[in-house]
Amino acid sequence: MSAQPMFFGPSALPLFGWLHQGTSPARDVGVVLCSPWGREEVSAHHSLRQWALLLSQHGWPCVRFDYPGEGDSAGDALLDGSVEAWVGGVFHAIAQLKQQTGVSKVCLLGVRAGVAMASLAAQGRDDVVGLIAVAPVVKGRGFVRELTALQAAASKRTEPQPLEGVFQSGGYQMSQRTRDALSAVDLAQLPQAPAPDVLVLDRDDMPGSSAWIKALQAQGVRVQQQALPGYVAMMADPHHAVAPQAMLEASVQWLAELVPDRRPDFGHQVAPHTTPLSISAEGLINVPDQACGVVSEQALFVSGGPAFGLLTQPDQGQGRTGHAILILNAGSTRRIGPSRLSVTMARRWAAAGHVVMRLDLAGIGDGELREGRVLNMSYPHEAMDDVRVALAYLLAQAGVKKVHACGLCAGAYHALKAARDGMPLSSITMINPLIFFNAEGLSLEEGEDFSVQKVHSAAASYKESAASLEKWLKLFKGQIKFDALFKVLFSRVSMLVSARLKNLARRIHWPLKDDLGTDLRRLTGKGIRVNFIFANGDPGETMLREQAGSVLTGLQGAGVLGLHIFQEADHVFTDTVVRHDMLLRLAQIMSDMTAVI
């Protein structure tokens, strides 16, 4: 396999990353990829992976990695994340690349804030021969203003209550001190050039980085600048994200001109003057504020298949409960989850004695793509194959007796489907599911357009508009399409009638196909505990109440089904305060689910 997962850097705060080595002869220059921050990093993950794969295929070994306190790396965003720590992460990635591959020089490739981290890391170094700057953040102050505007637009809280000393944007956090340090960054004012050669790949829909380019040229840097398409698609939500092919090809061409010669004496092996360390796919992670403060994390392709997972366990000598928890992809977001939600859950649960696997299904995140399939499909056809293999691994290899599944959005659907298919699960916890039946082969966008969910969303929108005089005037003036309104209302009434008829059919034990109430009754009857968590107003809550009918309240009353609603939350619990409350509730749910072995 050309890409190897690894933990590296300081043992007290290990970084997670990937080493990419192609099959063609390597050059004496490797590439370290420096990611953006926050929501931009989650979106750009797919593109950076494609960048590393392409570069390594052309002979440039690569390392891509997560900064301290971000992604799969150890640490907490507030306690361990800082500009200094992020720059230190670049240092460690350079050292790891040189140690493992024997290259003597490196090129840094940064995207957005990653350009700033790369430029700061390159100060005073003589082994950085080039910098590829993709849509660079030149002035930190402007970038922080963007993040502030994003947070203001995204917040659903009627009275925002910012945490003291915390700056948040789009569900991601940094300390106010880190925000201030980031605001002070100005690449045009750096005392030294980052590299002798710089390629600036600006987006083609906005002005470029002219002031920084002039500053680089004044320092004697050979600068090439290109404005290319692809940025917007690269930064779309993960289920829409597309690698910027023109930018990828431009970087390969520029590097080929900068470093034309390969390293024929060594091929892609490490040069004789280096002593490579064995690549470790396991790291020890400190978990703050937990009784068992250290967990081990292991990266693996599950049973040699295409699905990729991070297995988090109590460290040796710590007590184990005999329970395992499988966390499934939220849409097409990789295993870290929105706002790093899955990382937080996994490490806290492992510190409580459970074994936890965060899984990337095939074609999502770092899961290998199956032949004939497409990347970033939120509801893959073979999702249940990957789930089945993961459950078998946990039961056979992790020494547990019971397994629980948890997921948000598409992950919630996969958990329900696995239980419905008879897989060995003791409980399922579903967070904001949008579909309950027949989602295989859908992208998240198609899932959002799925007729039931679409009608619920449209009906809710019309209901809200009914209180607006302006909307009524538009209707009477013919500015609102009456036929569309009629179709939605007719469909909504049909659904309500269908729900009533299904309730009646269940009472007389009439067999129903694809019936949520019947399925929930059957699952709980087999001893599987079921939990739902919803953001208030999320369409899935209304769908659940209607499609499960009176079965829902009956199972709640029997104590075998839990339903938890959070006010002022969005679909992925972006708000830090609301997410904190949800995590506390989720911890209590899992404590209840794992109380008995």
C-alpha cells in the first residue's frame, strides 16, 4: 500500500499523519502538506489526499498530517492548539519525511492558513527549496474576520453565550490567545523568504495575493502566480468536495521543473546515510479530565479490507468493560466527525474502559475506494459489508462481548440498517437521521432530496411563512408558485393520512413493509436498546414521530427507547455550548447502555 498511517513526533503529544511513497523512483525532494484550519480543513481533506497520491506517484514522497489538537492528532484544541504548536507540527512532519525517505530537501504545500504555517516554519531553514501556496491566508487579521463572520452567520442561539477565553467558528475552537497570535501574522512582513522558489495558486474568482508576491520578489524569490479554477469545489462540504484538478496538475508541472532529476541510485528506498525508524501506527493519547487519563490509538485497515479505522482502547493495565462502540461516518465527513465530535467521544469512552472504533467506510475519508464506485458517497452500496467486518473484528480481536453502534446523519442510518440486518449489536444511538429506509447508493445530496425528508422541510418552511403578511401578498400577486405549494401540501396530507393508517394496521397486527414502527418494536423485542438524539426542528424528528406512530411512545414508556431533543442546535451541533450539553447526554446514554455485560 503506497500510503501508510502513522503516529509520529513527541511521545507526549503524538501527531497523526500519512506517509505517501509511490512506486516510481523517488526524487531527493519530498513534500509536506500543510492543511487549513477548522471547517476548511474538513472540506480540503479529500483534496489534500488526492494531492499527496498524485505527487507520490510522480516521485515526490509526501507527508500529510493533522496539527496538534486537530484531526486525529493528540491534544485538545484549546489546551494544545496554538500558532507555535501548529508550526511545530510542520517541523515534526519535515523531520519524519526526511527520516523515513532519506530526502535531503523538502517543498512545503499549504492551503489557506496552511500557507501561513508553512511560511512561518520555513523561516531560517536551508532545506526548504520550494513553497506551493494555495489560496494563501496572507494576513491573519483578515482571516480571523472571515471566521468571525462565519460564526455569526451559523449561530442558531437567540442569545449567543461565548465561552470565556474561547474563539469559535463553524464548530471549531481556538483560544483567544491563539486567535490574537493568528491575527498578528502577516506574510508580507516576514523577515526571511520561505523558499527560493514559490508557486502561488490563487482562486480564479477573487483578487490574488499581489502585496505578498511583491514582498517575495523584493526578497529575491522566484515567484510564479496562477489563478486557477477549483477552489470553491475543494472547499464545499465533504459530500460535495472535488479536488481542484487544475491546481494539482500545475503543482506537479512546477515541481517537475524545479526538481527535474530523480534519485536513480536509491529508487524509492531510503538513502544510505539515514536510519529509518519503524513507522508506528499506534500512539498513546492523554485524555484531559478523565479518571483513566491515557488511551492507546491504533490506525488500521480493518481485516485488510478497504474500510479504514482508528481503534481507541484503554492503555495497558487499565480496566476494561467488555463493551465496544462503533462510530460511523457522519455523511462524507471522515472519521473525526463534525467539529471533531467523534474524536472527543471515542477518547472519552476509551478512558471509561470501552474499546472504540471510528470507521471510514470505503470511499469516505481515507477508506480505499472499491472498484466501480465513486468517492464521498454518504450511503455506499457496500456500507453494510464494511460494518459487518468491523463488528467481526471488534468481537474477535478486541476482546469484547458486546458492541454498540453510534452515528450522526448517514451514520445513524447505517447503525439502524446494521441492527435491522441482524448484526450483533446491543444498542444503537442515532443522531439526527434523515432517512430510515432504502438509502443505499445515495449521495448525501440525494438523501436530502429524498421525497419524505424534502416534503417535511418544505412543509415546515411554508408553515413558518404562513405568519408572514409579506408572503401572503406574494402568493396573491402570483409571485409564489401555487402548483408547488399545492404539491407539498397534498403530499404532506397524504403522509399524515398514511401515518394514521399505519398506526391502525399495527394495532390489528397487519403486516407492513418498510415500516419504522414495526422495525423498532422488533429490534427492542430482540433486546437491542434504541436511542435517538435530535436537534429541535430537525426533519428527522418529525419523520420519526409520524413513521413510528404510537409504537414510539409505547417503547419510550417501556424504557427500551430513548428520545432526546436539544434546543438551539443545528444538524451537526455546531455551537460549542449545545455540543457540550449533547456530549454529556451522550455519555450518560452510553453509560446506561454499557452498565451490564
